[in-house]
Amino acid sequence: MPVPVRAPEPPAPPVDALPRRQLLVGQFILEYTLRRSTRRSIGFMIDDDGLRVTAPKRVSVAEIDNAIRAKQHWIITKLDERRERRAARLEKPPVAWEDGAVLPYLGGELKLRLYTATRNRTDYNADTRELHMGLVQGATETLLKERVRAWMQQQAKVLFEQRLDLYAARLGVEYSAFALTSAGTRWGSCTAQRVIRLNWRLIHFSLPLIDYVVAHELAHILEMNHSPQFWAAVGRIYPAYDEAKSLLRKRAQELPTLFN
């Protein structure tokens, strides 16, 4: 059965360019940004900038406010969780980029081994879990971080494609393209054109958690929502999705500050 394709929406404006509104919800004054779109229903998203609401052009502000009140418990809970995660990240000291630094990789750790070389070199020893980096004399910390990030992104690209192919076959779907993303608040996305985007930072997590995000995004090819039908599709190829969803949130909070 062909997958229905809808015209892509125009790019979303920057968050700081969106109108901000305030709404009294119980004892709280809730501030949110409002974006109008061609979608059919009101959507809610919580990130480090707070609550974002996307609503059809035909829906009145009063209807939007009523929808927020109807979901106030979920919204306030998610906002509190986001604030706690942000505070936890800010409390953690950044990684010291020096020989012997320990970085999160595939659910475990790798050790950074630095040495001076006549040209830049990168070698990974999977047995010792050591990432050896040869640096030219005078190399800066910025250059070191860029090289580590580039190496991790390359590992992510290869691994994620393998997992996408594996789970797409299990689900009986085909994706049209795949790309890495550096999104600050989303682990993955799937467009109506079946383009899958996965956050390269997933490479920090264990393979089961990577597989959960892969299965999640592939299921959107069948259901572009989070309906019971969608979760049933996820469950067909990744039954333990509830546990993985919770664990991914927990592991994300535990990540040290690596790249600004």
C-alpha cells in the first residue's frame, strides 16, 4: 500500500521570533509560544525554551487555551522534568579535554589517548576502548573536540544505517533517505516523505536504546502520530519500548557536558 505523501510545511521560524502568550492555569502562569501551521490538530512540544504550541490557522486562541488547560497536568509535569534535566546538566562539570579523558560511547566509556604527531591521526582500539588521536604541535582544544565529534558522527552514521536497514526489514517498510542531526531536544524524526533523521549523540548510548529510537522513527512511516496504532507498530519490532523510553530519558540526564 503506498504511503500517503503530503506537501512539506514551510520551515518553522526561530523560537525567539514566535509570538509568546501567557495563560493562567490553576495556580500557574503558563507562558508558551504559538505557531500556526497546516496541521489538522493542536500539537504540544516541551523543550529548553518551554512550551511550544502548533495549531491550525482555523483554530481560535480561546480553543488553544482550552486545549492547554485540558492537558495542563501533562504539560506542567513535562516542564518540571525539563527544568530538572537542564539544572542537572548545568551542575555537571565539563569534560577536561586532555590525555586520559573518559567519554561516553555506546553505553560504556572510551578513553582518549593523545600524542604529538607530524600529522593528525585517529585510531580506535575496540579491545581496550581507547581512541588514539595524534595531534600536530600547537593543536588547540577546539580542534581536538571537532575531531572527536567528527569521529563519533562517522561511527554513528555507519551504525545507524545498519540498524535502520535491520528494523525496516522487520517492520516491512522502506525509508527514502537518512541523515544525522544535531538537534538539541529531539533524538529523531521522520517526515511524510519517509526521510529519517537521527541525532548523532545517540552514539553515546547503548545499542538497545539506539534501536528503540530507530524503531520509533520507522514506525512513523506507518503512523505519523503517537496513537495506539503507532505504539503497536513499535511494539511489533521493539516490544520493550516503554522501558527503553524511560531509560533513554534517564541516561540523557546522566550525560556529561561534552560539546557546546
